[in-house]
Amino acid sequence: MSHAPCSMFPVPPPILYCPMFHDTGQIMPKKRKKQTSACFTHQGKTYHKYQIEWLDITGESGWLTPKELESFSMARPVTTAWLYSMNDKEIRLFSTYDIDHETKEIAFADNGVYPRGCILKMKRLKE
């Protein structure tokens, strides 16, 4: 069954103006957005966001046959978090933060300290 348009509510005319076009009808070039890293600054310290691939210990408390034990391997998780600090031995990350509106003090949650030897890749993320 097909329906005819209702004469009380006529079909609106097509939109003749589009922000992508000048009055001349030519396509306007898109503005390039400057790529910056996903970061924030608090009291002069900048925290950059990273995607980190790392090796994690796995364990099994049950009984395994030699074949099962041989096939047992480490996990390769991927974590996305802000980098708090890094040195030759470790990196410190946090995934959540809160800034007290009265004291302006920052607090971190979902924290982790990772041995540098477990880090496979670190990629700074862009916005």
C-alpha cells in the first residue's frame, strides 16, 4: 500500500545552503585541526596519555600435565592511561583523576607501576 504525501504537511523544499559551500557553489576547504597529544596540565605538570602493550604474569593453581604446562603462556594486555612518571626501572600510570575544586589538589585512581622490562610498546595517543 503506498501513501501519497499529505497536503496539509507538504514536503519541505530541499536545503539550498550547506556550510560546506561558498555562495559561489565551490567546496570550501576543510580547516585542518592541529594534532596534539591527549594530555592535560595541572599546576604546571603535563600528563600525556599512552597506549601500552605489556607482558603480564599468568598463573594456574590447579594441576597441569606437562603438555598443558608447556603451552601455558604470559598474557599481553593493552592498557590506556596517563603517564605519571618513568625512569630506567619502571613506569607509573593512572587511568582516573580528580581535582578538588576548593584546594585544587589532584588525586589519582586506577594506578599501576610496571617494570620497564615488561613493556613491549608505548604509543603516545593523539586527540
